[in-house]
Amino acid sequence: MKKSILETLKSLGFALVAVIFLNSFVLASFQVPTGSMENTVMAGDFLFVNKFIYGGTTPPTVPLIGILFGKEIELPYTRTPGFREPEKGDVIVFIFPGERDLTEPREGFQYYLKRCVATAGDTIRIVDKELFINGKKFDNPEGVHFRSAVSPPDYIEQGIFPPGKPWNRDQYGPLVVPSEGDVIPLNADTYHEWATFIRREGHEVIKRGDQVFIDGKPVTSYTVERDYVFGMGDNRDDSLDSRYWGFIPEEEVVGTPMMVYWSMDPTLHNIFKKIRFSRMFTLID
């Protein structure tokens, strides 16, 4: 009897390890919480996410610990080599970099879903809702749509990224997506534009008078440490994306969704009406 119990526990242990490994490095499940990517994916869709393509990542916390003991234990974030980097047009799942006006290091993990529209070194610009990358019009996928009239060029939208720019969601840029090794001039005028970005890269940055300090040392420039991408929602007029909170570290893009395996309309209460059978097994493009 004792041997039978041990064998069962061993089998369950192996199965748990296999599930954790697959979920971390090969295939994961993701629930879409908002409508920012409609109509490509809908709020309430459950997706299979391919993590293998960009390189698998360790889980953010020790599995089951939070359920058993009520407190999560975070793990160091590491990833394995992938087959390729995120490309323009990819739908991506990534770790949310944090709000625009970050003053403290980010705590915890939160996954977001957007479309990658620009990669490191690209120049992004939006004119009358039309997206241009490196001066060329970006061919919008079929799911991209708009809900409201064009905001005029002289309208300055609160909360736009970077802070201080006289832009709005429909009239945006030009803005260069940072690459590793880029050198950013820092002074009293550019401090607010780049302070959150530098903090996200793990440094303390402050301004005293006209002098900027990074990790306690006076500086006049900052060298970018990572490559970045720029993400936008396909539901362009109802999406809080890189236009509002900034660049996404390329290394924190964890996968691309492949297929909807289940879908429930979060706005309905009737269980039979909630299930969207037409969404099941829809491929994501």
C-alpha cells in the first residue's frame, strides 16, 4: 500500500514537472482580459501561446506556492534562445513594462497582448490615424479598426508617451524605438522624457537643478542597454498601448498566440449565450 502511494505521488510529480516545463518553454495558455485587440482577438478568448518561437521563459513564481501558502515566491527571469525575434506585424504576449510615470521599480508580472508594429531602430509616426514605419505606410492587418473621428494635430492628449510631447493617439511622433547601444542626451529638458525608461532598465535617476544623476553620478547622456519593440492594439481608438506607456523590452516578449481554444463573452450572464462557439479553433494572424 505504501509503495503504491509513493509510486502515485512520483507519477503526479513527474506530470507536474512536465506541465510546468511545457507551460514555461513551449506552449502556454492566456486569457484575453480586454477588447484592445478586437477584432483579431476578443475579450474572453482563451488562447494557446507559442513560447518556443521567441525562446521559453521561466515561470514568474514558484507554481502552487501561492495557492498552498497564500504568498507567491518570485523566480529570476531567464529565457532560452528562440528561433527568431519579434517582427513587425506579430501579435505578441509580453510582460507589461509599467505605467508611464514610474517612480519605483516594477513589482510583479502582468501579461499584455498587443501587435508589434515597430522594432529596435525603427521610426514610428502616426498621421491622421495612418501608421508609418520608417516613412512607409504600415499595412494594417484585417482586424485593425477605428471607432472615432481623427484628433486634430494641435490637440495635446494627456497621458501620452513620452511625457511632454505635444502629441495624441492619432497624431504621434516621429519617435525612434531604442536599440541597445543608443546614446540618449540627458539634461534638464530631456530628463522627464527619459526618466521612466532609465528606471525600467534598473537604474536610479534624479534631477537636481539642471544636473541629471544616474545611480548617484552626474551624467550628460545614457547608453541604452536593451532592444525594444513598440506595441499597439488592433482596436486603435480603444487601446492603452505603447502610445501611452512606452516601449516593450524585446527580451520580455514571451510568445505569440496561435489559436483560440475557448471563448466566453464577459458581457453576458446566461452560460449558454456566453459561450462563443464560432470563436473556437480560430487561428490568430
